Amino acid sequence: MSIHEKYKKDFLKQFKERSYFRNVLKKDSTDSPTEECGIFGLYSENAIDTFSLSQFGLFALQHRGQEACGISVLKGGKIVNFKDEGLVLDVFKSIREPESFMGNSVIGHTRYTTAGDKKKYNFQPFYAKNEYDQIILSIAHNGNLTNAHELKQELEAEGVVFRATSDSEVILRLIQKHLDLGLRGAIKATMEKIEGAYSVVGMTRNKFFAFRDFNGIRPLVLGAIDEKTFACASESVALDAIGAQYVRDILPGEIVYTSENEKGLKSFLVKENCVNKICAFEYIYFARPDSTLENISVHEIREKSGEKIWQQAPVEADIVIGVPDSGVPAAIGFSKASGIPFRPVLIKNRYIGRSFIVPTQEMRERIVNLKLNPIKSEIEGKRVVIIDDSIVRGTTAKRLVKILRDCGVKEIHFRSVSPPIIAPCFLGIDTPSKDDLISANMSVKELQDYLGVDSLEFLSVNNLIEILGSPQHCFGCFTEIYPVKKGEESVLF
């Protein structure tokens, strides 16, 4: 055995062991970054069925978070709040008096933990009370702050008491602190203090508001049901779910809000000429394919990514398969460009839970068999191209390759329609540490050998930029260059 071969063997062994010990305490080891959170807000000049409409909107955002959800409703000048662990429909079923949550404004949140722990006190929306135990302010937040620890210490030194361990509460307490400036002034003062990625919807006892960070990293869209009813959400699919028309995206650095003296929504730019740097991974993986973000169809981007990676790395094969769900549009695009037929031969179990807890790495890897199962007769003896949205730890990809080999596949050519993920995200996405990102620790050739595939290609950053039509996006997980400084650790207190 040559020195190079021995080094390579030792490196792969160390990587697998390190990944095992890091991941054994996690609930589920997947090959994709985990969802962020979804936020939803609705305001009407008249009383409406905020209970049902918020349920519809949050259900459309369920893919962005499955740990917990909650709502705050403005009803007769009072804010009422309900939140609990579980999926949207389960949480809403547990509300015994739906009529208590029917008013003229509502905000809601579907949670996946990115900062703070998973205790109930971190479920959103967050709210602040006055001395009479009345809720006077409530917010729902998607994203991560990079200076939350510093700001929390400053506020605690001023006597502010925190009730949660989430960075989202820092936003709440800052707005509350500055309410003597008026709502718009309080939000402006808050935005000038906080750093990182944030899209926020909120309400006071007589106003509704929404705002977005100066880089527009996390998405936030605006829609309208009629001239008196407006909605904001993480994705346009939530607008579709409530019968609202997509109007536009909230601009980076923009506040939209209602006024006591004027009808409709008002807009205010805290900072002029902000450059939109929305997360590129929203288009690759996170957003639903039927969403529109920044006037760009997510489905079209994914299909174009399949076409582009065929141009970048053509191969002779018999069929193309996509890893459900986000890999399927790309596989269709690859098929169109190459002429190789697409076959939906990977069957996804849509009823599987996210919370398997198993003690051994072998059993953890077998979870893939529960999630995806191939139709053997369609692939046996054939040359197959697998299209997936990304490769993160490599565990799911490796197991999937083994499943296909066991089915008698002749050749496997793996194509990822994202560039190699070499750096973690600290702006609202749950990605592993750099030590666990397989592309940060292996060359493409080493990873090809580790997966056991005949060829492996990743979409290049330049081709991704071409597909998106602009370099003005956050590509931090591919380049380790972020729109904002990293600051301290994302899990802050």
C-alpha cells in the first residue's frame, strides 16, 4: 500500500468515526440541511376568520419547520396567544375555542430550532406584557442574529428579564424598549442595533407590521386578498393557501406597517439602496417548488439546474432519477437537456416521522430504506444518473447508492445541483459543523470513491449564479464568504 493510499484510508476512517460521534446524539442524520422556520402574518380592517386563515397559511409553510407552531391574534384591541409542540394541524386541533382566535389580525410561526434550545419557552410567537399582565406586543421571526449575545447582555444590564434562550426574544425586547418612539421608530431603532438575518411579522394592540434585514437573506413576501386585507409570509405558497394575490417581496431594510390614522399598509425604508442577497439555498432546497421568491419561480430554477449540470458534466446513461422531492425538478431538467428518459423510481414514504432515535450508526443509516425505496424492475442492469439537491454529511447518499447497487444497477452517476457545501450557515439554517461537512473534508475524487459511484459532479458556483441571474445572493455555505460578519456562535445563550 502506497503512502497516499494509506493516508486516504486513514482519513476516511477518521472522518466516518468523527461523524458518528458527532451525530449519534442527533435525532436524524440526513443528507440535506434542515429547515429553518416559517412566518405568516395577516391584517384586515374588518373582522375575519383569522383562526382558519392562519391555519391554512401555516400549513402551507409546514415544510419550513415541524417542531412546533403558534399564533397570536388581535381581537377587540387585545392580543391572545396559543403555541404548542407538534405539526400545524395537531396544534390547531388542540385549540378548544376557535372563536376566541378570530379577530382582524394574526401572526403565526412554524418552528425548527436554529438558535436556542427546543424547550416550550422558545416556541413562537413571542410576546411582551405590560404591568396589567396584558400582551402589548407579539412577533414571529425567521433567521439568526449574529450579535444577539452582546445585545442580550446590554439589555440585562438595564434590567430587562429574558424568558427564553432564543435570539428572537432580543428583537422583541428591543422593540418593546423603544416603543416610546412610536411603532415605526421602535422597529427602526431595533434594526439599527441587530445584525444577521431576519424576517419578522408582528403586532401591537392596534397595529400590524413586518420587516426584513438589510441584506434580505431570509425571504418575506407581501400579498393582498382585497383592498382591506393584507398578508405577509415566508413564501408565496402561504398566500395561495388563503386566496391572496402575490404583490411583491418585502424589500431589504423595509418596514411595512399599519397606521391608526390612514387605511392600508404603509412602507418605510430604514436604509436606502440595500442590495438583496437572499439565500441561494432557498431556491435549491428549502422553498416549496410552487413558490415564487423575488419574482423567480423556484420550480424553474430547479429545472434549469438540471439542464445546466448536464451541460457541465454530460454522461451516457439509460435513465435519470431524482431524489424526492427537490431533486425531481432538476432530474426532469437533466432529462430534457440530455434526452435520457426520466423515471420516478424512488418512492418516498410521506408518512415517516422526523424523530427516530436509534443507538447505532448502522441502524441510523437504515432509516434511508424507510424514507426512499426504489422500483427494482425499472433500474436493474441499467446505467443510472441520480440527481439530488445537495450532499451534506454523505450518509444518506452513501446508503442510497448501496440500495441501488443491491438492486443490480450497472452504473451510478451522481449529480448534485448545488455546489459542494464547505461551510456551515449561521444565518438561519441548521447545517452541521465544518468537521461534519463531507465536501469540506474530501476532494470530489475522494468523495466519489467514498460513495462508491462511477462518477460524481457538483454544479459550479458560476453556473448557479448564471441560473439565478445574479451574483447578489448569499453563497456562504459554498464559498465561506457571508454577507454579514459571523460574530459569536449562533447558539447564543
